[in-house]
Amino acid sequence: MKIENIETEEGLKLVTELKKGSPIRVFRIFRKNKFVFNEDWHLHPEGHEYYCILKGKAKILIEDKEIILKEGEMLHVLPGEKHTFLEVLEAPYDSIVFRQEFTKNDRVGNL
């Protein structure tokens, strides 16, 4: 058993990996205020990504579709779907992101 520290701090924080280089990584995104991200368009050729919204509201773009996620919702981004996390629309914002990475650095950016 292992208890992970997911303390509240601003920004993106890697919470845990099963082990170094494992295919499952867990992140926490927390923002006290509304915020626009400068994340590039990217995709994961093999991996799945899940955004679980605990509090607040956010805008994510997938391909040519704008997705508004709110508290209690979860988004599943499929392998190969071009996406970007655009902005926090309602704060405080708190979410957990689960990323499945079958290959090292399963992220193709600047698309």
C-alpha cells in the first residue's frame, strides 16, 4: 500500500506513476482563478487520456470540437485524437488526469 500526496498547489503536478516508466501516470491540475493555458496541440499515438473534473469548469478542444467539462464529468481522449487543454472557465478548478502511455514519451506535439 502507498498513500500519495496530492496536496493543493497551483498548476500541473505529477501525482504518481506505478513505477518509473510505467504505462499509467496520474496528474492533478489545480487553479485558484480562471486561467488560459498555452498548451500546444498534441496527440498520443497509442495512449488514452482521462480528464476527471472534481471542481470548476474547463474548455478542451479535440480535433475541431470544443468540449466544456464541468464538475462531476470525465472526458476520455482516444489515441490519435489531436487535442489541447484551452482554459479554466470556472474556478477554483481541480481535476485529476489519468494518462496511459504504452511507449516512452507517448506525446506528439506542435501539430
